[in-house]
Amino acid sequence: MSSNGNEKTKLHLVGGFLGSGKTTAIIEAARLLMNDGQKVGVVTNDQGKYLVDTAFVRLADLPAVEVTGGCFCCNYNDLNQQLIDLIEEIHPDMVFAESVGSCADIVATVVKPLLTIGDDRIQPSSYSVFVDSRLLLRRVEGQALPFSEDVVYIFDNQMEEAGLLVVNKVDLLSNAQQDQLAAWADGREPGGAWRFQNSLSEESVTGWLATLQGGEVPLPGDALEIDYQRYGRGEARMAWLDETLSFSVKAGQGRQVVIEVIDALLAILAEEGVGIGHLKFVLEGGGKSAKVSFTGLEEIGWREGIPELPGKGIQMLVNMRAETEAGLLQQFLHRVLQSTQDQIPFGFEETNVDFFHPAEPKPTYRML
């Protein structure tokens, strides 16, 4: 049962590159904790304002607040206030705070300020960094990632400052590939704790939670030596597109329309050679809902995760993060919608449209 009377709320920070599976792990961990009688809150974070992750967390009936319009580091005061609001409203035993996937340098700009000037009711307790095992395997083998070197610079630095490196989606690798990554992780510099994980597995997430709650992995204390000009160039190369699509379809055709739109969008991004950081959708229609997400690597079986979506109205919240020009992302989406309409008659309305490149990172605080 919850014991958070006069005790501090434990804060577990979660970082890692776009599409590494952070949100999935947090939702499963929170579900397990709530089943055990604990109160849990979640803070999501993004450069944009209309977040699939927040919608998905709330669909799981979790108390969620947002820090939008930039990283935690550049919006530290907002993060601190959101944490205070959560504590005062729901008195959680534990809070997960998930930083945007293009953010690095969390120790100097978030962990140390929280420890030094943060609210004394909050106890920063861990910093986990998630990495997609397939991208990591490519990096370890010296293969090219689907991003420019400045973006890969962010990817590398995120892993370097991890308190706990969570090598996620490991179920998608062979035993030999897992052995290869284990050997790399055991010998990496500067070293540090790591674990394999499949965040779709309750048993695997239970192991992550046990590590966090057991205090086995202390908060990292060393700040990164990071080149902010290069870091900023990496963020600026990524484009963001957020919008809500409201579809009007013939009864019984909702699922087909959604699949055709997603298929066509994936095809045009591949054709144009766009490196996908993360492409995410939350779908709602006829009392049914689902989340679908893609990275720059092939995702198998995603169609099976889309329910029938009965009725004539469907809402699709779209978040695209990719290495290209921001205006092109919206052009690609418009081309897809028009070409799909030629195959299946449907109507659509766009709202909450926002596309941009992240601004240069300027931390509120940086404590070395």
C-alpha cells in the first residue's frame, strides 16, 4: 500500500533517443506499481505541444503532466513546477519524468539542479537511459545509422551519461547478437550499470523496477563534456510535425483508411530517404483506441495492433520526428492523404498543426 505520508516522492528520470521505448516501459512500470497500491505520476516532455505520449499515458489512466516547447534542461522551472503540482494534487509515491528523445546533458542541467535547488519533497533517485538494441548493434558493429553524424553525436552522449543503460527491444535480436552487445556493455567506457530489457514483457519491466526501487544504481554524478554547438546542430537537423487528423469514413472502413494512410506515409519517407527518429500515432474511434509507432528500422506486425475502429469518425494524433526539412513533412503527409483519398473515399480535417526545427539548446542551469 501507499506509504507516502511524510516521505519524499521518489523521482525516476528516463532518457534515451527517439523511439527507444521509454513511454512503453514507463506505462507498464506504473501499472505494476498501481496494482501494488502505490500512487504514480508521469511527466512527459517534448519540443512540440501536441503529444502522442501524453495522450497514450492518459489512455492508460495515469496522471500525466507535460513540459512542452523544449527539453527539460531548457524548461527546468516548468519541470520543477509540474513536479510540485503533481505532488500537491495526487501525493504520488513515485514519479517518472521522461525527457524528449533529442535531449542530452541531463545530469548537469536537470539532476544537479533538482538536487541543489529543487523542492525538498522530491527525491531524484535514478536516471535510466534507453537505447533501441538494434540501433546500438549497428553502432557497435560500425554500421551507419539512418542519421547524420551530428544527430548520432546526441545518441552517443545520451548513453555516455546514463546511470543505468537499458538496452531495450532485445527480444528482436538473436542470441548471438545479444552476446555481442553484452560483451560491448561489459567493456564500455566509462563503464556503468546496464541491463537488457523487453518493455512489452511484464517480467522484464519488473526487473527494471526492482533495480530502481532497490537503489542498486546511484544517480550519475559526473556531468558530460559536451560540445553545445554540435549538440545544437544535431537537434536542428531534426524536424518536428505535430497535428490532429479527424477522418470522416464510411462505417466499417476506418481501420482500412488508417492502415492505407500509414502505409503510404512510410513508403514516401523511405522513397525520399528521410531518417525517421520516431513516427507515432494515437488512434481513437468508436470507443476503441490504439498507439502505433515506428523508428527508422522495420517494424513488423504493426497492422495487427490496429483495432476495427467502428463508426464514421476517427481521430488520429500524429507526431513525426525525422531528419529533413520541417515543411517537407507536412507536404509528405498532404500527398499521402490525397493519394489515399483516390483509393478510398473519406474526408479529413487538420487541427493543431505545428511543424518546426528545435531551437538551440540553452539550459536554464548547468551545474558541473
